[in-house]
Amino acid sequence: MQFDEIIKNSGLEQDFPKLESPFIREETEKGYVCTKKIDNRFRWVFTKECTAVEKLDGTNTSILVENNRLTRIMNRKNIIEPFSKQGKPFTIGILEAIEKDYFKLEGG
């Protein structure tokens, strides 16, 4: 069985929902702006139980780590080739996340 089939059959592949801002937006003369007011539906984001990390330029990226090795980069339902023109932003974002200790891989 191909790895892609395993992912599809495992339920790991999914279309990630759009993340909403926890901040309330208000309309101004210049358009909609985020305020410092928190939407009550998202107050949980600011609790001790929640760990905030950066969103990578709206890329909706997920990674699969097996045995402390990065084995797959995905964007929604697409598998990303890290060493391609389209994969460059994902690769940079992942390297920056490693530098910030968001996760660790084998040998690092």
C-alpha cells in the first residue's frame, strides 16, 4: 500500500477549517480592522491550557512526524514537496518553527 493511501485510510488527511481571529473586527472608514476586544467564543485561546504558536502566512500547514523524523508536509489536502518552488515557504516556516523550539526532530 502506498503511503498516500495509508494517510487517506488513517483519517490523518483532512481539509483544515479556516481559523477565525479571536479578536473582534470593527468597520471603519478604511475598512474592517481588528480591535483589542476578544470574541467570547475564543476566550479559551488565552487560557493557560492553550499553547499559541504562529500561523505560517495563511498556509494551513500540517506536518507528519514519525520516529522523530519529518516524513510529510501537507497543505490542506495537498502533499508538499519541500525542495520545490512551491515548497520553499513551507520549508522556511518549518525551519523557523524548529529554531523557536515549537517541535524537535531527530538529531536536533
